Amino acid sequence: MKTNSTAQIFFFAAILLGVTGVASPPVSLAMGLAFAFLFEHPYPTKSKHLAHLLLQASVVLLGFGMNLGQVLSAGRAGLVYSAIGIGCTLALGLSLGRLFRVEKISSTLITAGTAICGGSAIAALGPVLEAGEEPIAISLGTVFLLNSIALFLFPILGHGLHLSQAQFGVWAALAIHDTSSVVGAAARFGPAALAIAVPVKLVRALWIVPVSIGYAALSSSTDEKKRDRLPIPWFLLWFLLAAAVSSMLPGWLPQLDSRPVFAMLTNFGKSGLSVTLFLVGSSLNRKAISHVGVWPLAQAVLLWIISASASLWAIERGWITP
């Protein structure tokens, strides 16, 4: 590992490149991964907290560049697709965990992370399942590796398979784990894909709440304090409000040209996303990767390939439409 002063210079330089828009979301993630392997993180706790808040703020700002009607239409469609996909993925993932003899809690966390919302689902279910440090490290490390791969791989596959913007937006939202990577991959593919991917993914993320409550009801630990800590993505309401304002204000006040303001806010959201992805990438560490064993990784990879392939197959045949 390099010296702490060098790490600080690299850290703030990468953030500056993201803020100014010089570094795109994929480049920012690559810089974050490079940082994680070259340096010891100087601000691990603060960086993780900032990434969480900045992602939410960036998604809200991106709402100013979206049409409310399209967002609501995609969200309604995503509710049905997410319910079916999450149910099938949970059943398949737990079966693969038993097949590969993965420890039960680790298997459950990996499955939930793949089915719902990556690290957010793992963070929500961890306390409910009374998971120790090792199962959480295994599941987070596994899901994060696949998340990083998805951000680079999915746009390439989408172009190679000649997917439309709408098709790719739905596929990214249903098949990629974390919201940050969904937004990053969709933004890289195109603005229309991003407009569909965000609402579908946010609807999918809402399933964290009922799934966590369901596991709490099935476990021996069902006290109210744990249920009170379940993360509800309230920023979804602000995202919808931003989309509503950008869609309706020009009609209400035609004499006021608000388009430059909305474009500026959308650009701020894109810059925030770049910084978020750098922070996400920089949080990876060798200790977390060392916890990932062969069989948990095999479970996660096979589950991801099957679920992503199944959703793509349904999208290409018109069974899933935005």
C-alpha cells in the first residue's frame, strides 16, 4: 500500500474529476477500483456514508431530466416484473445455496442481494437474520464484484445484442444488483434507457421492506426495533416530484424557460453519480474479497447468470415491456 498522503491526493483528485464531469461514471468506478487496490482508504466510514447520501441525491436530480408519465408507466410495469423475478430468484438462489452447501445465512444474503437491491438488501436483512461479520463480508464482497462487472459488461452486451433503449433500461433494472450500477450502466447506454431503468429499479428496491418483514416473521427475532430499522427508500418520492416539476412546469408557466435550469440540475445528478461510483469502487478492499469463498461465489455467479439470462429472454420475446 502507498502512503496516506498519496492516497489523499488520489482520492480528492478523482472526486474533482467526477464533479467536473471529466470522468464518466464507468471511468470513475475504474478509478475507485484502482484506488482500492493501490491504497489504504483514508476515510472508509465517511466515504461509505457519503456514497449512500450522494446516490440518493443524484437519483433525485436525474429526475429533473425525465418525463413523469414515462416514469409512472415504467414503474407500474416494473412492479409486476419485479414481484415475479424476485420470487423466482429467491427460490432458485436458496436452492443453489443448498446444492453448493453454502452456509445458510450467507446463502440467504447473497440471494436477497441478487434478487432485490445488492448491498442495500444485505444491509437490511443482516440484522433481521442476526448475521455475523463473516456472512455479511462474504455476501457484500460477492455482490460487489458482480456489480462492478455489470457496469462495464452490460452496455457492451446491450449494444452487441442490438437492444433498444427501452429494452436495455428494463434489463439493467431487473438484472443488475445495486442501484448505483443500474444507473451507471443505463446512463452509459443512453438517456432513454436511464429514464426507464431508474423507476423500474426503484420499484424493485421497494421490495426490501416486505421481504425483510417476511424474514423477520419467519425468524425467532421479530422485535419492533429491528423492523423500525428497515431502510425505506423515501427519496423515491423526491425523484417523482422532480420528474413532475420538470414535466409540468413548462406547461404551467410557458413564459418561463425552465429548460436550462432542469438541464443544469440533471448534469449535477450525472456528476454526483460519477463521484458516487468512485466512492463505491474505492470501498472495495482485499479483506472483503478474501472472505469470498469458491462456493458462495459459484452460487452468486450462477444465480446471476440464470436470472439475467431469463429476464433478457423474456424482454427479447416481448413478454416484458417498459
